[in-house]
Amino acid sequence: MKYQLLARILREEIALHGNDRNYKLPTERSLSERYGLSRHTVRHALEILEEEGLINRLQGSGSYFSGNNPGNAMRIALIVTFADEYIFPGLIADIESVIKKSGYTLQVYTTFNRISDERSVLKELIASPPGGIIAEGVKTALPNPNTDLYQELASQGVPLVFYNGRYNALSHIPSVTDDNYAGGMLLTKHLLNSGYRDIGGIFKSDDLQGPERYSGMAAAMRDAGIPLPDKSICWFDSEDRQELLGSPDNELLLSFCKNRLRHVSAVICYNDEIAYRLILTLRSMGKNIPEDMAVASFDNSYLCDISPVPVTSLRHSTGRTGITAARMLLKLMHGGNVQSVRLPWELVTRRSSK
């Protein structure tokens, strides 16, 4: 709604004037001409600010800052699934590098990829709406009962951008995601071109990235005329994650290696976390990488370099998720239009594959 957008712009303008209680907003006529809006729309926006206690409207004199804190308008909420993920520090740095230039602060909320925690976070944000939200969806491969709260935030005029994961039920909300299907194809073609034929995989089942990466792998195998070995595809979910990231001899990863993956010559991993642990486990079993089994993954993080065998992985060839999402959100917050973006991948080969 145009009046909600104008109200947001005026909140930011008030915030920039700090504690100046003598600050007077432009007149209705001036605002109408500046933003190309009707006087009715301008009046509606000012009424909202008055109801929020941010301004006092004096008949015949104009609208003045009340002295109350308009800080929420300058606060951007970042919703993450796991704050301990290796990609998290870089994501924070990228987002802050963009928003701080415009005077915004970042507040981080963690859901642990749990629907109940996501609901609690969203209710808190509804009660105290920020200037905008950058959100990583929870269990995005599954139906989610919290889409109603995202819709409520949108109806309040809070700009929102999804990153990494998105909800099919909220496809109208812009998102920044990896082109995971293409990434799955790229890794698989690399392994096929390197002579591997018996390729297995370890993918996450409850986040959309997992099925998308698997789909790309399956398509590449199909196009090469090689049957997809269903028995060699391992799936894990958010509840399994901590076990998989434990010691190299954790039961789940050992079970994958001894049963589902024992006949494969290469494995595509959901991300570098899994690839790093897989290599440790395989080495503890006396396996040589890549002679006995090649390993490839996604993200091209520092784990690829500190691994006992450096890991072949995919990196973004253009842009970074945090920077792109932050720029999109700021554009939305200032009345612009944005389209969802899929970031491409680029292959980085290391010693874990031939």
C-alpha cells in the first residue's frame, strides 16, 4: 500500500534526525508533490505515525516529531536457521556491509530450523515490526504452517526477502537462492567426465536445497544414460544434523559408508560440512580419497582447505547471497520493485576428485 510505504519513509526520515524534538515534517502538500501521492494518501500515512506516537499533528502548524523512539524503522531483522553454520559469519558480514552504509542496524534471530521457533520469532516481529526482514525459511521442502504470519507481516507493510530457502506457498515474495538444480548437474558432470560412473549422494531431505541438488544429479545421470542407484542415495534431516557433524565414527555416517555407499566410486555431498566429516570417516575406515572414493560438495568454504584431502566444491561465480539479499531489501524498503534471483555456481576442483 502506498500509504504504508510513505509511513516507512517518514519513519526513516525521523530516525535520521535523532532526538531533535523540534524537527518538523514537510507539509502534506509538499509530501504529496515530492512523492506523487494524493493528499488523502499522505494524510493516511501521517495518521499512522500519529497513532504510533511518533508525531504530534497541530492544526494549522503541521506535524512534529514527538520525541519517541522511531528506531524499529532503522532495524533490519535477519532470520537464520543455524547460527553455528560455517557460512553464517560471512553472511552477517556481507549483509552488514550493505545496510550500515544506509544507517540500518541488524538484529539476528535463530530458528534452529524448527517450525515452533520460527513461529515464536515471527510473532515477536509482528508485535514490534522492523524496517525489513531477510529470512531463511524453515524446512522449506515441507508444508509450513507459519506462512500466515509472513502474510501478516507483509500486510503490515514490512518488506521481506527470503534467502537460501523459500516457500512455494509464498512464491510472490522475492528470494535469493542458489541454482541448486544446475549445481547438482555441474558436480555430477564433473565426476562423470573424470571417469566415475557409480556415483552416490548424501542430501538433506527437509530443506528445498537438498531435493533440488539431488534432482540436478539425477538429471545429469539420466542424460548420460547411467541408471540412478537409488540404494546409494542417503538422506538426512535437520534432526540428524548434529549426529552427522559429531565424531568421525558417529553411527549414522558409518552406516551410510558401510551400507548405502559401499559400492560407489564417488559421492556428492549436500554441503562442505558433510563432505569434511565424510572424508574423516572414510579415512578412519582405511579408505583413500579419491582412489577408493571421490568426494565433491557445495559452498567452497574454508572446510575444503583444512580437510585432510582438499575438497572439490562449488562456489558462487557472481555475487554473494548476503550482499544480494540486502540490496534487494533496501530497494524494496525505498519503494522499488525487485525480482527473485538465482545465483549460479562455479566449479573449484581439488584433490578429493581426480
